[in-house]
Amino acid sequence: MNQNPNQQNQDIYNIACLGSGYTAGLTMIMMAFHCDVVITMLDVDNEDIDDWEAGIIPFDEPNFEHMFDQVRNVRLMFGQSNNIAAALNTADFIVIAVDNPIQRIKKKNTLNLTKWKDSWEQVAMHAPDKLNPTVVYNPEFYSLGTAFNDLQNPRQVIFGGDAQILNGPLFHNVRKLMYWVDQNAVFRYHDIKSVVLAKLGINGLLASKLSILNSIASISAAVEADMNTIMEIMGRDQRLGPTYLTPGIGFGGPSLERDTRLLCHVAQNKGLLKEEQIYTKVLENNEAAEKRFVNMVVDKMNGTTNKTIAIFGLASKHGISDLTNSPAIQVCKLLLDHDVYLRIYDLYVPNAHILGNFRRGVQERVVVATSPVQAATNASAICLLTDCDAYQHGGIQFYNQLFAVMTQPSYIFNGRQNSGINWQDVANIGFSIHAVGRPSRGLGFE
Ligand SMILES: NC(=O)C1=CN([C@@H]2O[C@H](COP(=O)(O)OP(=O)(O)OC[C@H]3O[C@@H](n4cnc5c(N)ncnc54)[C@H](O)[C@@H]3O)[C@@H](O)[C@H]2O)C=CC1
Ligand SMILES: O=C(O)[C@H]1O[C@H](OP(=O)(O)OP(=O)(O)OC[C@H]2O[C@@H](n3ccc(=O)[nH]c3=O)[C@H](O)[C@@H]2O)[C@H](O)[C@@H](O)[C@@H]1O
């Protein structure tokens, strides 16, 4: 554990955090590791708190275990719902990090702020002197799978809040705690609305970029162009930048969809119908990417009834186990509508989390495999639905093994980048290979 070099001047020692989910959990582990503080993470969900107390991080995020082991029950404590009042009352500083779901009610995107309001009321009741409306955001980073580095070396930490607070002792006390964050990465704005909208805007733009990119991939397939070449050229244009340029089965995860729907919600509330339509289209187009992929599979395989398809990767992106809004799950559901049998393998997702995503009537058509070879055994096709090193760098030997256990003809449908492999070599084994926006290879396509 680190010692805060500002300890002599430190004014905040006792922090209470409402919420012990993904955001709170990781931020508080990092904070407790770096600072001489006692943090009490509080939650209304007592089971989560039981996990934390037992030394289990109740979600998957790489690289935090070691830090957590050091701070648990030393600088990082836990409190169940019946401890909330006392912990708020004795805290020098309170963090609220509860979830605010966006729900679909009567076809409208509606933000449910019940949990935020409940938290606020808890603070008002038990610690009324600590009600300072200051928002802190880390908009440009803090992604699933890379949160450790994102929090350790943040590129932007944004404070949005009242001028009096941001120029006063409270801000400076918080800044002293965050001593490991580079001064050039800390920004203050006396305007909460703009800060919040900037955060939504970033995710809205990323979602729009991916949505348009997937449309370009669809056009590329229609005119038999090559998306690899297109991405390379587009990525060199500094106005666009080289990231978020990989087409596929659509974007997933908890954040891009949520923030795009939030933009719809705000635009709708302000009567900005054209603006709302733009983001509605972005979301519709994202679903279209899943459907296009499935149509490609059904079309190239000449129908799929009773055929077995191996699914490699179910999570929403590489290296994580999170299945929230995963387009891979939607692809599987659409394939099941075409009467296929699925064998699903994901290196990162625990087997127990996979089957529950499918309704009872189709579950008997789904098998959870323990290895890629087991998934591919007697399958006619493999769908690569999450980028994964194993599929990119497993080498030609890996694909030889798969080919040997599959039925013929054998297809690979690539819904992700997987650029580390020479697909022509894989096609030469005998596979028929089809990828989003790229020319087909193998069996009859050379
Ligand atoms: N700026 C950024 O980079 C990011 C921001 N976020 C934001 O952080 C917030 C939390 O998101 P997650 O951690 O993903 O949610 P989460 O669902 O993982 O965790 C929220 C936790 O709050 C608890 N909770 C709800 N009401 C409570 C109450 N009244 N008192 C105590 N605990 C309560 C829930 O039981 C749950 O365990 C959201 O507003 C989200 O938008 C999330 C990810 C990244
Ligand atoms: O608001 C948040 O919580 C976070 O939301 C996103 O982070 P995250 O949802 O973890 O995931 P991304 O890495 O942005 O990927 C989202 C989806 O887009 C897909 N994607 C990404 C890039 C790409 O080129 N192609 C592509 O299809 C990914 O596979 C994934 O399904 C933002 O990138 C973070 O900056 C932000 O802090």
C-alpha cells in the first residue's frame, strides 16, 4: 500500500461510499491503496457486501485482486444496509455511486433516478451537513477490461460543480487525496450540465461512429470491397483517428447503449425530435449489424436447420466476462430462430453464466463447451463473436485441429477483427471463410 505524500495536509480520512458495484468498487480499491484513509463501502444489496467481506470482488475486472488483498479490512471496510446511517454520519466525505437505469416505458427511453434520490435522501437524513452537489467524471476512459490502467493513469478527471465548491477547501482536499493523478489530467468546470452532456456525448459519438462504420462494412460487402483496406485508409485520417474503426456484429456493453438511450431521453424531453431520431437510428442500426451477420451465416450455409454451430466468444468485447447487452447473445438468439444447435465457448465467461441467457424452450439446443475443440466437434460452422488472442494467435495448428473435428464443408464466420491470423492460410486448410465487410475466402471463393 502507498503512503500519501500529502498526508500532513490531508483533511479527509473517513470516506463513506454508497454503492459497492463496478464503479464504486474499483475506484475505492484504487483510492484505498494510494491513500491513508478508511473507506466504508455501503450497499443495500447485502449479498454483494458479503462477497466483498469474504474477499471476493463480485464482478470480473483484471489486475485488482492484489491491491484488494492489501486494503481489505485495513483501509477498505464494508457495511450492510443497517450500517448505512452510522457510516454516513461519521464520514468526512461521501461518495454516491449507485446505478441509474434507463428503462423502456411505453416505447420511451426513461431515466429511473429512484436509486439516486434514495441515496440523496439517506445523506440528507444522516449527514445533512455533507450535501454538496459536486459531480466528478472520468469520461474518456474507465472501460471494462482496462479499468486498472485507466484509474492508475487517467487521461482526464473532470470535476463539474459549483464555483464556490471547486475553488474552495473541499476540492483541494479531494485533490490532495488524488495525488497520483497528473496535474495535467485534472480539469474543473463550473457547469455540471455541460460536464454530464460531454460524458454522454463521447459515448454517443463512439456509438454513432461504430454504427456508421458497420453500415460502411455492409456497403463494402455489397460492392465486394475490403473493409481491412477501408479501415487502414480511414484510420490514417487524423480527424477520424485509428480507434473505434473495427466493424463487426455491433457494439455492446453497459455504457454505449445506455448513454445513447440517455441522449434520446434528454432530446425527447426537450422536444428535440430530430436529435432523438438520430440516436434512435444509431441503436436500430446497431441491431441491424447483428441481423446482417446472421443473414450472412444462413445465406452462405444454404440454410441452417438442425446444423451445429460453434460460437467462440459471448462477451461484449475482448478479455472480459461481462455479458451486458452483448451483441453475441443476440446473434445466438437469432441463430436459434433458424433452428440451429449451438455449442458456446468463451474463455472468460464462467460456464454457469451462459445458459441463463436463453429461454427454456431453446436451452436444449445450446451446449456450453469447455474448449474450442469441444465446441467445434461435429459443428458445420464456427462464428467468432468476440476478439480473442487465442483465435488470432493460436496459429494455423489451432485451425487445423478445429478442421479435423468439424463436419464438411466447414465454415468460419468472423464477426470481429481477429487480424493477427493469416486468413488465407486458414482458408487453405479447407475452410470457407466469411467476415463482416471483407471478401470471402476458401471453397469456391479464391
Ligand atoms: N464515468 C465513468 O467512467 C463511469 C460511470 N459509471 C456510473 O457509475 C454509476 C454506478 O454504475 P455501476 O457501478 O456500473 O453500477 P452497479 O449496478 O455495478 O452498482 C450499483 C450499486 O449501487 C447499489 N445501490 C443502489 N441503491 C443504493 C442505495 N440507495 N444505497 C446504497 N447502495 C445502493 C446497488 O445495489 C449496486 O450494488 C452509474 O451512474 C454509472 O453511469 C459507470 C461506469 C463508468
Ligand atoms: O461510460 C462508460 O462506462 C465507458 O463506456 C465505454 O467503455 P466500454 O463500454 O467498457 O467499452 P468500449 O471499449 O468502448 O467498447 C464498447 C463496445 O464497442 C465495441 N467496439 C469497440 C471498438 C471497435 O472498433 N469496434 C467495436 O465493435 C466493443 O466490442 C464493445 O462491444 C467508453 O469507451 C468509456 O470511455 C466509458 O468510460
